[in-house]
Amino acid sequence: MWIFDAHLDLALNGVDWNRDLRQSVDDIRAQETALQMTEKGRRNNTLSFPELRVAQVPVCLTTLLARQEQSIDHSFGWTSPQTCYAMAHAHLAYYRAMERDGYLKMLKTKRDLVSHWEHYTKSGPNSIEPIVTSASKPLGQAQAPLGFILTMEGADPILTPETIYEFHEAGLRALGLTHYGTNRYGGGTRSEVGLSLDAIELLKHCEKLGITIDVTHLSDVAFWQVVKRFSGRIHASHQNARAICDWQRQFSDDQIRVVIERSGVLGIALDIIMMQNGYVRGLSKNEATLERAVDQICHVRELAKGSIAHVGLGTDLDGGYGCEQTPADLHTYRDVQKLAPLMLARGFSQEDIQSVFFGNWLRFFQEALPE
């Protein structure tokens, strides 16, 4: 089954964590084990370019992520707006380098998306020659590069609201204002701060440019302010329900209903902290399985009054963690495919499964991207 993943942090892994994503998952794990890397997420990665190819992922949203923080105690996070700006450009350079070698293809327009999807999928998953895992040999166009729509997770790299025009020219088509904590644009996860005045101006520019706003990671206060002040398209790239996993990172039912009413899509995330109620990093045992992701899909469908049109996948895999922080039955990205039989067993039709795996995001971005 084809997968359209609405949230992956590929440059975070390639640049900040210095992983060679041209290699297999096993090779990356072996290298980090040999180097005795012990930071959370090391030796437990779930994805690489070959893995995503095997897992049948033609398109994803992938991030520019450079979060400003006062205290840095991990391998991503930066101390000034200028450094965030520089790191976002480093991420952009990484995507350009991977595009030059045939691993990636940036999709800026509706025509780009449709053309790439049709080229990648027209002959079925077995039509393209076996993937090359050697780091010394590019995949090449014949093997269909991974298409990506560029998004920014946290607006810290945007020096002033007008800086969005520079990033839009470079291909940015989606933007999340905040990440964890607060930034110059407002409140994010684990905060209850609203939007700043600069955020109001930034939203006006985004609306003019046709950039869709990713409401994931907004504080509750900031979420409702965005809904009120922004009339463009909104979506939630990797967002689960508070009714199932009860803490502020998730959306309340009212928030989910608003995304549905605004013709948005919510991507179900596979980070266990958003699936297993009460999970504590480093202390809790991974008890949740992919069945809990199906619970999330069912919940969104119920809030949409039986419609399956507003839920997709936004896995967030390898988003600063590895399989030590995923469902117990997910070890590499290809395990996402286990969701299909689980959904069938819960009464979903084949058409429903296709909608969740790729159809809803494909429709959303065909509508949201410029011609």
C-alpha cells in the first residue's frame, strides 16, 4: 500500500545527527553501535532512503527544524534566531544535495505532485528495479526519488515575518509556528502562551502566499487564535487525540472538529508518547501497539460523523527518537504497513485504508499547492 507521510524530519537525521540516509537501517544502527552512541534514539533508527523505498512511500512532508532554546542539552536546538536561520538553510542544502543525486525530488506545485505521484505509482510497487543500498551509488531517476513537500516545524528560523518570502521562494509550502515551549511567534507544546504580534503579521503573509498552516504543536491558546485570525488552509501533520492520550500535546475533540470543519487532515503520529496514556520517557515500558493508532483513526472518523476523509498518517518516525519510543510492534518504517490488516480487521474497507494511507493527504495538497 502506498504511503503519503505528512511528517518526517529527514534533514534532522541527515545533518544534525550526521546519518548517511543512503544506507540501510541496519547499516546505520551498526555504525552507531560500533561508535558506542548512547544518546536517546541512537542505534534505534527506523528509516533511511532505502527503507522508505521498500516501505512504498512516494511522497512525504519533510522539515526544516531549528528550534531556539536557552539551554541546549541534546543534539538539536540553537541559541539565537540567526543560528536557527543558518541551520534551516543547512537543512535546505541537504535536501538540494540529495535531490542532485536522485534520492529526493522537491514538489512545489500541484502539477509537480500529480506528475510525481503518477510516475512513481503508475506501474505498481514492483515495477522499479531493486533499490541500491550502497552509499557510493546514487539511486538515480530510474528508481523514482522520494518526492517531498517542504515544511518548517517551528518558525524560529524566520528572522522577521517578511523572511517567509525567502523561504517560500526556496520551496516552503507549509509552516508550523511553534514546536516545544515558546518562541518569538507564540506558545507551543507544554505552554499556554498565545500568539505574538509578529505571528499575526506572519500569518497574513502566509495567507497571501498560499502557505498552509500546520496547527500541530500550538498551545491551546495559540491554536484558537490561529483559527480566528488565519483564513487559509490548515492541517495537522502529526497530531493525535487527547481523548485517548491525555496530555496537552494532543488535540481536544473541539480542536479536531475545527480542523475537520476547515477541510483539513490530521496525521496520526506513531510516537508512543502520543499513543500510550501516561507514558514517561526512559521509565515506561512500551505497551501500546499499532492497534492504538487504529483507535486514533476511529476517533477522528467518529468526530467527522463517519467520514474517513480527514485522517491520514504523519508518523514522525525518527523525530529525535527511535524504535525505543514507538509502538511495541514497530521496529523499522516498513512496519507501518501493518496498519492495513489491522484496519481491515476493524471493519475498514480497502477504499478507507487507501484514503488514510495516501488518498486524503494527496487530495489535500492537490487543493492547497499552487498551480
